[in-house]
Amino acid sequence: MINHYSLQWIEAWCQENGWTDLFVERRNNYWAFPPGCVMPEPIPVHVLRLIKAEKGLTFEERLWSTSAVIGTIFAILVTFWFQSPMPLVLAFAFNAVTVAQLELEEA
């Protein structure tokens, strides 16, 4: 599973907006105390999407995307070298898993 949000991005937003004591309940599910509240609340989904739109891809997402591109190029070269379609089939499978992991979960 890929983290779609960087913890530093969420911490910066919390500091700017007065939210305190940020913690991660589970992957991509962030909680903090809003200003003046005594119970933690989840960081709103629209805020997470706004942060994502502003900041772009995380390091982990860029790493997976780059490895998919490099793997595909390597598979093309190996396919021509061995005259076999199997490297392209494996690259397709890897790319399918990568794209599925890059999808944002609906909350």
C-alpha cells in the first residue's frame, strides 16, 4: 500500500490551522484536535484532497511511477532481445498493480 499523503504536509496544515496532536489511525486516515476541542476528529477529506492537489505526488508515489516506466522500457528491450512477449506481459502486470495502488481510496 502506498501513502498518498506525506505526514509533513498534514502536520504543516495542522500548524497553519491550529489543529494539534496529529496522529495516524491507519494508512491515510489522520486525526487531530481541532482548535478549542477536547476530542480528536479526522482531518476532513476535502482538506486532504486540497493538500494532495497542491503538493502533488509523494516520494513513494513517484518511486512507484518511475519504476513502472523504467520497468516497461527494460521489458521492451528484453522483448526485442529474446523475441518473446513474456517480459511485456510481466511489465503489464506490474503496471496494473502500480496503477491500482496509485488510486485514491474514497472516504
